[in-house]
Amino acid sequence: PLLDGVWSIIAAAGTFVIDAGQHTLNKVQSVNRIVIRGVTAGHPNVPTTIVSGGSTPTLYNHGIACSGSGLLVTVQDIKFINFNGDAGNGTRGALLFDDGCDAYTNNVHVDGSSWFGVYYSRRSFGRHSGGIINACRNGVNTDGAKLSLGYGATSLATGTIITNCTESGAYWARGTDGHADYCTFES
């Protein structure tokens, strides 16, 4: 069904562990943007709402996945940690927008991911604002999507920081369209 009204999912401060599976908002259409947020922190402050990959990772399971054409979503003030692969070198990511999702991120932090920190895929449209992405294989990954990385930033102080990634800080693939403004790429 088409969700009417204003919908928010508000998480308290603390660490929420995902040992298997993932939190999914899939094929939901909404009139207004659905907001998934932690305790208000604001960039560059580190969010106190933490989603952890846990200690028993499962292949290709991610922290939060938002998918489907017609889904309008904002994810803000959440930190993702420990989304590393399993012993068989399976890959995991923190936050995924897929299959036509229209997404905003604001002050999303990622610390440790064996595949991606944030992924915009298959016709998704993303506006990525602020946040610190650290120690991922690919910090921000796109695949056939549109992305404004550093959305709304007016200086390096307000832009996204991507650091210590092992393959790429930002990866544009297969027909992705977009740009990066006032982003810091380190190491």
C-alpha cells in the first residue's frame, strides 16, 4: 500500500547488534519521506545510536537495506560498525539503497565494512550529506544510480569524510551519474 502521513523510526542511544539477517524496508511506497534516525548528533559529531554487525557475520547481509521504486527515505544520525566478512571472506555492507529508492543520508557514520559503507544501486537516487566513513573496502559505492556525494556541504568542514578505505573512497560503476562536493578523502 501507499503510506500516507508522516512516518519515523527513531532509535535510542545504544548499540543494536545484527548477528544474522538485516533490517529491511522493502517495496514500500510513501507519500512523504520515511525517516530512520538515531539520537540527534549532527555532522561531524559521532552518533550514539550504533548498529553493529555482531560477532557471527552472515554472507551478504547488511545493516539496513531500503529498496523499491516509490520509497522515499532519510537515514540520519546512525553509526554502523563491524560489518566485516565471515571466515570464508564473505562480504557485507552497512547501508544499502536499492531498486529505485529515493534516499537522503545525513551524518551516517560507518566504521569497518568488508564491502561498502553506503551503497546506492539500481536506479536509486541519493543525496549523501556529512558523516564519516572509515575502514571499508569501498566507502561509498554506486552502481547504476544517481548520487550527490557531499550534498548541501558548503566547505570541507561540512562535507563527507572518507578515510582508510582499502579499494576506493568513492566508486562509481555501470552508468552511475553524479558528483562529489567538499568531500575529504584520506589514506
